[in-house]
Amino acid sequence: MSNEVNRFSQIFMAVVAAVLTFVNSTAVSAQDNSEGETAVEALELFVMPQSGPFRPDQISIPQQKMIEAWARSAHADASAEAFTHWDDDGEVPASCSTCHSGAGFRAFHGLDGSEPGVAAAVPVGGVVDCETCHNPGLSEITAITLPSGIEHPVKPGVEAACLTCHAGREAGVSVTNAVGDKAADTPDPEIGFINPHYALAGAVRLGAAGAGGFEYPDKAYSGRFFHARPVADCASCHNPHTLTVAEETCLTCHETGNFDAIRISRVSYDGSGDLPRASAPTSPTMQPC
Ligand code: HEC
Ligand code: HEC
Ligand code: HEC
Ligand code: HEC
Ligand code: HEC
């Protein structure tokens, strides 16, 4: 990034230098030809401020910090597989566009004036742009339908956006349907892999309340993790632009900022009864949400 900033400021300085040279040269020709109105007009066009800032990193652009943070995040990574997968097809199909393009997201929620709830194919090239989350229409959305079919109520605002895209594409019910009457836990070559899809932290956090995972009929499962207020929604832990979770956020209340080490509960959630083991991350893809 600092390389980019350097390159940017080099280009910017080059432009400033070129403009200054031009102003100097027109100033000379204006002297030579002091009655010429065109030359005077040209001079006025290129009046430079007497003093700086001239470097882009010294000029305060409103929202510059947010734009910079977002531009470095996964949401803005236009070269990522998540945004380039359809490049050869020319468009992102309706089944994928809701989560893989700001335009597709707006189409699905009817934020572009279309009918809400209907996904649409959109041109390639989109990312999770500013207007995905900064959209007054988000306050009208009161529930998100999860892949389990459950309608999960959301409070008005950006949480509806995060949950739309980070709830996965399959749920426990997909496994139940695939298994049908067959015996549980019995390998069967007829049944293929059911891919829950990626980064479904929103569904994971809801636990049994979102029915994202498969559940054995005779077992009880924990519901949503209601964290202590005011740490209540995605953006209270994740910076919505960088997407990272700052350890200092946790240190306000917890003794440690190390996510894996934050343990209060004396319940062994994986049923092992082994609390130290229960504290260790069980899989690199199951993050504490
Ligand atoms: C409910 C939202 C949602 C839908 C619908 C969806 N995806 Fe995704 N997809 C995601 C998210 C979130 C990620 C980000 C994973 C990550 O962190 O890279 C992702 C990642 C991907 C990736 C990148 C994986 C990688 O290795 O980086 C591909 C490819 C992909 N999806 C394909 C598809 C296709 C094809 C469809 C339509 C048939 C589709 N997705 C529909 C949410 C969705
Ligand atoms: C993934 C969702 C998301 C995206 C994409 C996003 N933002 Fe934000 N933005 C938020 C949220 C949520 C907040 C509120 C943060 C808070 O209240 O702490 C916010 C806050 C802001 C604020 C501060 C507003 C205020 O009143 O303090 C600005 C400015 C801003 N965003 C600009 C942008 C710009 C510009 C872009 C695109 C380059 C962008 N955002 C992309 C979610 C997003
Ligand atoms: C329009 C769909 C969409 C919305 C809305 C959205 N995301 Fe994402 N998010 C994605 C996709 C797609 C990726 C993967 C991008 C990539 O691979 O570069 C992603 C990546 C992420 C990552 C990085 C995951 C990783 O594997 O490193 C985090 C964290 C994240 N999003 C959190 C959020 C939060 C919090 C919100 C709400 C403030 C939000 N997202 C809103 C689609 C979305
Ligand atoms: C209590 C704080 C907290 C809340 C609330 C929270 N997260 Fe996270 N999230 C984390 C931490 C901590 C990680 C792991 C980050 C790391 O390892 O750097 C994480 C990881 C993630 C990841 C990457 C892991 C993955 O699943 O691929 C995504 C995406 C994500 N969160 C999205 C969300 C969304 C969407 C919400 C709201 C529905 C949310 N988070 C709510 C703390 C939180
Ligand atoms: C405002 C204070 C506060 C902040 C800030 C805070 N927490 Fe918490 N957290 C709590 C309290 C209080 C509990 C206990 C809640 C309960 O048991 O119902 C808790 C519980 C947890 C738990 C469950 C632990 C267990 O063993 O049950 C996790 C995980 C967690 N917090 C993660 C985080 C992360 C990650 C952050 C930083 C992004 C964070 N918290 C920030 C107050 C906070």
C-alpha cells in the first residue's frame, strides 16, 4: 500500500510540476504578448495556491480513511476468486450475484427499485461496494431468510447486509433431505458432498436458532450466542471497512485480547469434558462468532 501511495504521490507531483511548468511558460508568453487575452485567460485557469498541501496524503479528502480501509479489505479485492469467478461468462448469474456483487445485492433486496426477494444476473466486475452497506433501504429490511428456511429477524441497518451474504448456501435441512430414510452415520456413495459455502459466520453465530448445521433429532443444541451488550452485532467486533477484529476491542472487558483464549463458560461445548481442549480452536474454519 505504501508503495501505491508513493507511486500515487510521484504521479501527482509530476502533474503538479507539469502544471507549474505550464503556468511559468504561459506567464512568459503573457509577458511577451501582454495584450493577448487568451494568454491571460490561460493564466487564470492555472492559478496555483501559494502554499501546500500538494501531496495527496496531506490533502484531507472526506471519507479518505474509510475508503483506504475498505480498499485494502477482502470486500474490495476485485482480483479475488469471489469476484472474478464469472469473468469468462460476462455476467454473474442470479443464483450467485446477491453475495458476489453490490449490484446483485441491491437487486435481490429491491434497493435498485426492482421487486424485493428476486435475484438478478448482473454484469461482472462488482465488489462489495460502499452502497451495499450505505443504503437507506437497508432500514426497511426486517428479516433475512436463512438457507435453513428460517426467517431471522434483524434490527434495521447493516446487520441485514452482513447476514444476507454470510449465512452460507446450505443448512442442516439439506443433509436431512439428502439422507432421507437412510440410516444415520452410514457412508453411502449415492450421497454427495453438501457444500455449505464460504465464510458463513453469520449462520454459525446463530447456532441452533439458525439451524445452519445438521442436528441429530435426539440431541439438544445451543442457540444464538448473545454476547454481552453493547457488543451485539457484526460491526461491534468487526471494523466494517477493514473487516478485522481489533484485540483492543475485547480488552475493554476481557483479560486477554487473544480471541482463542477468551473463555468464561465452564461448559464443554464439544462434549469432550476436556475444558482445555474445548478452549482450543477445533478447526481453522470455525472461528468464534
Ligand atoms: C449467500 C451468499 C452467497 C451466494 C448466494 C453465493 N456465494 Fe459464493 N461466496 C460467498 C462468500 C461470503 C464467499 C467468501 C469466501 C471467502 O472468504 O473467500 C464466497 C466465495 C466464493 C468463491 C471463492 C472461493 C475461494 O476459493 O476464494 C467462489 C468461487 C464462489 N463463492 C462461487 C459461488 C457460485 C458459483 C455461486 C452461485 C452458484 C455462489 N458463490 C453463490 C457467498 C455466497
Ligand atoms: C460491509 C459494509 C460496509 C461497506 C462496504 C462500507 N461501509 Fe462505511 N460503514 C459501515 C458501517 C457499519 C459503518 C458504521 C460504523 C460505526 O457506526 O461504528 C460505516 C461508517 C462509515 C462512515 C462514517 C459515518 C459516520 O457517520 O461516522 C463513513 C464516512 C463511511 N462508512 C464511508 C464508506 C465508504 C466511502 C465506503 C466505500 C469505499 C464504505 N463506507 C463502505 C459499513 C460499510
Ligand atoms: C454483498 C455481500 C456481502 C456483504 C453485504 C458483506 N460481505 Fe463480507 N464478504 C463477502 C465476500 C464475497 C467476501 C470474500 C471476498 C474476497 O474473497 O475477497 C467477504 C469477506 C468478508 C470477511 C473476510 C473473510 C475472510 O475469509 O477473511 C469478513 C470478516 C467479512 N466479509 C465480514 C462482513 C461483515 C461484518 C459485513 C457487514 C458489515 C459483511 N461482511 C458484509 C460478501 C459480503
Ligand atoms: C464477539 C465478537 C464478534 C462478533 C459479534 C462477530 N464476529 Fe466475526 N469474527 C470474530 C473473531 C474474533 C473472528 C476471528 C478473527 C481472526 O481470527 O482474526 C471472526 C471471524 C469472522 C469471519 C472469518 C471467518 C469465517 O467464517 O470464514 C467472518 C466472515 C465473520 N467473522 C463475519 C461475521 C459476521 C457476518 C458477523 C455478524 C453476523 C460477525 N462476524 C460477528 C468476532 C466476532
Ligand atoms: C462490553 C464488554 C465486553 C466487550 C467489549 C467484549 N466482551 Fe466478550 N464477553 C463479555 C461478557 C460480560 C461475557 C460473558 C457473557 C455471558 O457469559 O453471557 C463475554 C463473553 C464472551 C465470549 C464467550 C466466552 C465463553 O467461554 O462463554 C466470547 C468468545 C467473547 N466474549 C468474545 C469477545 C471478543 C472476541 C471480543 C472483542 C472483539 C469481546 N468479547 C468483547 C463482555 C465483553
